[in-house]
Amino acid sequence: MSGEHLEITVEHKPTYGFYILIWLVLMMLTGVTVAVAGINFGNITIATALTIAIIKSYLVLTFFMHLKTETATFKIFVGVALLFLLISIALLFSDYSFL
Amino acid sequence: MSSIAEHTVEHIHRDDVGSRLGMWLFLFTELVLFGGMFLVYAVYRFTYPHEFHVAAKELNTSVGALNTIILLTSSLTIVLSIIAIRKNNKFLSVFFQIFTMVLAFGFLINKYFEWNIKIHHGIFPGSEILLAKGNGEILFFGLYYVMTGLHALHVGIGMLLIEVMTGLTIKGRINSTNYVRLEAAGLYWHLVDIIWIFLFPLFYLIT
């Protein structure tokens, strides 16, 4: 694992295998989310589905979209954009979840 | 000496980091576009939890899951095409780009049949069968058509974008030292994938 980790941080040595591994994890998570949806957890069903979706997005952003090897500027940009989205969601639910 | 001079001149006109940052800025506008729709979805889902639950049963989970697999795989193939061009393997890069387009096309065909079946069952915006249902179900299918429709439009645009990149790769204008355009197209393609990662559980898996 640490060998592969080293490979992707060195920009000039990209490997096919590492990305195939990430893809396998994404496929596995898709399988989990479909399997779990069949079980009724009540209110936490949606929370489980969204948590898995967030993990999948994190993997895509970090590895497929190369955020891991980008400079801090990129990470801050993405962080700020997501923060504003989060603020909109939080403000919206302050209005709606207490109806 | 002359080759060094040429290299320097070429370097002045290129800012790959700036190009990628520009692409990310564009992606943030897409985030707001879809983010706003997800907020609308959240409000109505909260207002009509039971009707959303009933309406989602009409959607075919297997078709949704198949499209998830298709998009995730296409995300992998576009990443692999970038690695291939970085390794100066033009043939493999073009192969992976074409593979990505085939998968994107497969996604759209799937979507076409899915919508077709819905429309045959009389479920489309403004249809009598749909209007006879409750407000929550009308809203669910309205959001379903608008959100998956806008997403499908993005898949189509992404496909055209990758096609242009394939042309540039074949011509050699995208090569092992200059591949930022392919990276930008890849970033767009991954965003389309991320949006689907959220659309899939919210529409197909809440039954």
C-alpha cells in the first residue's frame, strides 16, 4: 500500500493499477449502497445512502480529479466552494426541519 | 540552443495550473446549479416523505445501478487515458477515450429506454395519470425528469468534449508534454459522475 501511495504523490510516475484499485472500491461501495437500501433502517436509511455517496465523491475528487497531487490553492478553492454549499444547506434546514 | 529557445517560448504561453484552476472555477458554477436543485429536492422530500417513498418505487433500481456502474467505469477509463498520454502511449490513450465515449453513449441509451417506459406508462410532466396522483408524487417525477434530464444533457456534452479531445490526441496536439485540455475534459467528466453518485441513491434507492 505505501508503495502505491508513493507512486501517486510523485507526479511523473502515474500508475494504472492504483486507479483500478480506486475503481474497485467505488464499485464495492455501490454494491453496499444497493444492498443496504433493501433493508429498512427507518430514518437512518437516507443517512447511510448519503454517507456512502459522500465517501464515493471524496474518492473521485481526491484521486480521479487529482486533488491529492494539486497545490494547496486547489484544496482551499474546493473547500470554500463546498463550505458555501454547506452553508446554503444548513440555512435551508434551519427553515424547514422545524415545521 | 534553438530547441531550448523554442521550449522557453512555448512555456511562456502556457499555464497548466491556471488552466486547471479555471476548469475548477467552472465546475463550482455547476455545483451551484445542481446544488440548488438538490436543495429543492430536500425541501419537497421533507414536506412529502410518504409520497416520495411511494413514487420512487416506480423507478427501476437495476437500471439505475447499471448506469452507476457505467459512469464509474467511464470515470476510470478517462483517468487511464490521461495516464496513457503522460506515458506517451497515444494509441492506448485514444483507445481509453473512445471506450469512455462508448460507455457514455451506453448510459444515454439506458436513460432513453428508462424514460420511454415511464412515458409509455403515462408518467411524464403534465400527463393525466400523473396529475391524478398526489402533489408529492407530481413533484417527485417533476424533479426526476428535470434533474436526470439536465444530468443526461451533461453526459451528452461531456461525450462531445471527449470526442474533440480524441481528435486533438490523434492529431498530436494533445501529447505527453501538453495534455492539460484532456485533464480539463476529465475533470468535467468526473463532476458528471459525482452528480450521478448523489442522484442515484436519492431517486432510485429510497423505496
